Amino acid sequence: MKEMKKINEGEAKLVLSEKVFFNPQMELCRDISSLAVEACCENFGKEMHLVDGLCASGARGVRYAKENSCVGRVEFVDVKEDACKLAERNAKLNKLKNYEVHCCHINDFLFHNRGFDWVEIDPFGTPLPYLQSAIASFRKEGMLSITATDTAVLCGAHPKACLKNYGAKPIDNEYCHETGVRILAGAVVRYASSLNFGAEFYLSLSLQHFFKLFVRLRTGAREAVENVKKLGYISHCPKCLNREWRLNPPILKEKCPRCGGKFEHAGPLFLGELWDIRFLREMRRINQQRSYVNKWKIDELLAVMEEESGMPPTYFDLHKVAEKLRKSPPNFESFISKLGEKGFRVSRTHFKRNSVRSNAGIKDVSSAFQ
Ligand SMILES: C[S@@+](CC[C@H](N)C(=O)[O-])C[C@H]1O[C@@H](n2cnc3c(N)ncnc32)[C@H](O)[C@@H]1O
Ligand SMILES: [Zn+2]
């Protein structure tokens, strides 16, 4: 096989080939995922059996095993022979002891093998075609790690494709990344529920061109039903920036009660919690002990997620609000303090700069511009 180059990423040495996909920009995503694996170790209380589902060079599986001593065994799966050969080579190069490379369709592998602790689904585009087999491959519980790069679809650039793939209406506005993540999370909840699993979102991330979700799945009809009850809709008024959210089954208002403008709706989507604060804190603690190039970037991201967990499911882009009010955007830090002094909960959001999450509505956010 013609080699392109050798690189180091995290604790791994990787051989790359021009025939096999590898995106160096996803290092940060792989760093975060490796931290998430370690943060899960205690939960399982045993060696983890992990699937690197669409493995390409095997970068993820190799890193997860090398960087986290709790990983017991890795199954590398890719449909392309060149990828399988490269994953085998990288596993050997990094002296992995307990692994196997499977050259087949991921759904075939997952439908015929069960009982994993962590299933990684890192496809080109949407993870939807692999969700059912991934969730069904867990026995009582497991961690699902999914990447989606069809962010343009989920964020409303192609609403028909979103309706076709996810059965949901997206919204193309200043918080479209969050509604996109919530539409994806909603799809996970529906698949999980149909297989009698409840889903808990440990971490949800939107960065560059991708979304990443770490989801804890546990069998149980009650948990599944509770999750489905958290599906609903967000209604947004583009005229005055008012927004409302409603759980299923919704009676959606046509008009914004604040200004009479026409509401735009997004959903069905997941309105529940996108982060688990203890998990984020554990990841931050582990990150302190690592020497990733992205260490401080990761710490900042996790810190912001800690702030935004437990907050309402949309945020206000202060530039957008300023534009509506025909005012100049306020100083970000002073605005946060001002809203806080008025008694509201307020946080930053990792989804967008210069944006705040708050239990204040648009009226109080606007009056804090005075
Ligand atoms: C985005 S790349 C994976 C990148 C890799 N996880 C990383 O971090 O570098 C997607 C990989 O999925 C493989 N693939 C596509 N469809 C597949 C399928 N149905 N089953 C298994 N592998 C598949 C492709 O050959 C490709 O290597
Ligand atoms: Zn309005």
C-alpha cells in the first residue's frame, strides 16, 4: 500500500494512506471522544469492549485503547479493504493486544455481534442509517458516540432533505446549530425508544462542520417513554425574536403573541437536557492530566457547556438582538452581569459567540440593552 505519511496524534502513531480517509482537523473531536471514553470507565466498572464503527485508518480505536487503560478490546470495522488493512497496520504499530479488524458493512457487524460497551459511529454525513443496529447491539446498556457532518441539512439549508431523513422541520436562524443538534438527538431518542432503550445525553457538541453526541443507552420502557415525552417543537418569531417551546403533543400557535408576527416552527426535536454536568466535570478533570495540543481549547469548551447545562433550549445572539433594536451590540461580559443582576439565570453557549442563554425572554433581554 502506498504510504502518504506518518503522524503522531494524542498518544498514537498513525500511518496514513492517500486511499483511506483521514481528516487532521478532527483531532479535536478525537481528543474529546478519548476523554469521554475515560470518563465512562468508572460507570462500567469493568474493561470496556469497544467498536470503532466506521474506522478508516483506525485512528479512533487506536487512540481510545492507547490513551485509556480501561479499554479491554477494540473491534475495528470498515467496508473498504484499504481501510481495514490500514487499521490493522495502525493497531499493530501501536501494539494493541486485544483487537480484530472486520471488513464488512457496519450494520452486518452490529446485527450479528452484541454486548458492546461503546459503539463509535463516525460516518460521512448522517449517522441515521447506523443508529438502529448500533442501539440494538447493546445488551442492557452502552455508550453511543455519533458524529454527524450533514450539518447543513440539520441547520435548515435543505429543509426537504431534513424532513426526508429526520422526519423533522429545521429552522435556518441564529440558533440553527442548536435546533440541528436537538433534531439529531430527537432521532436518537425515537430509535432508542423503539428498541426499548432510554437515552441520556452526556455531551452534545457543535463545532466547525460537525455535531458530536455521547449518549448513554439503558434498557427500560419507562425511561424510553419519559424520553419521548421530551420531544417537542420550538416556535420562533423572526419579526421580534420571541421564541416558545412545547412538548408533544403540541398545539402550535400560528402567530407570535408578542408582536403578531408569523411563527416559524422547528421539530420534532429533543427539548431535554443535552449535557450531564458530572460527566463534563469528569472530562475536564481528566483533560488536565493530558498533554493534548488542544488542551486549553477543550477546557474552555467544557467550561462553557457546564454553564449552559440546565438552561432553556435556545439562546439569544446579541448581534441579532442589537440589529432588531437598532442599537450597537453591548459589551458581552457587562451584558451577562446586567442580566444576572436583574435576577435572571444567564450563561454563555458553546454553539455561538456573543450569544447568551437565559431564562429571560426577549422582552427582558431587550430591556437589558438600555
Ligand atoms: C468519516 S470516515 C471515518 C473516519 C475515522 N473514524 C477517523 O476518525 O479518522 C468514514 C469511514 O466509513 C467507511 N464506511 C462507509 N460506509 C460504511 C459502512 N456501511 N460500513 C462500514 N464502514 C463504512 C468508509 O470507508 C470510511 O473509511
Ligand atoms: Zn414576535
